[in-house]
Amino acid sequence: YNYFREPKFSKAQVLLKTLDAIAEKRGVPVAQVAINWSTQNPLVDTALLGVRNPQEAEENCAATSWELTEEEISVLNAAIAEYEK
């Protein structure tokens, strides 16, 4: 996959740091931030989630108990736009 080759790999690391920062600030797993962004994004109709155990299923479901702020969504969208350049 070209996602594991430069320049995409380095760009993905920057995007992940943005996700990490929001997750740390909120005290939630990064997966919840990604799920939340997907479910709040009007361009996404369906979000498919994989789990390996009951704990991951519970953590994923917990993402529906809160919402990203407009500012957080803007920060993520900007990071995604940089990744896509």
C-alpha cells in the first residue's frame, strides 16, 4: 500500500498527532475521535467498525455519547486536507 510509503506515511503521522491531541484533551481513545468525526460528517453515510473483543465494542459505542466541537472538527478537517495534498 502506498500509505506506508513517503510522502503519505509522514503525512499520516501528522494527522495521527492531531487525532492524538484531541483524544488526550478529551480523555478518550483515538478510535472514539475517528468514529465521532465519521458519524458527524455529512459526507459519510455509513461507518463500519471492527472490534476484536467486547471492550473495544464498548469503547466504540461510547463514542456516541459525546460530540466533537465545531472547532475540533475544523482542526481535523484541516489536518485531513493537508494529508490529501
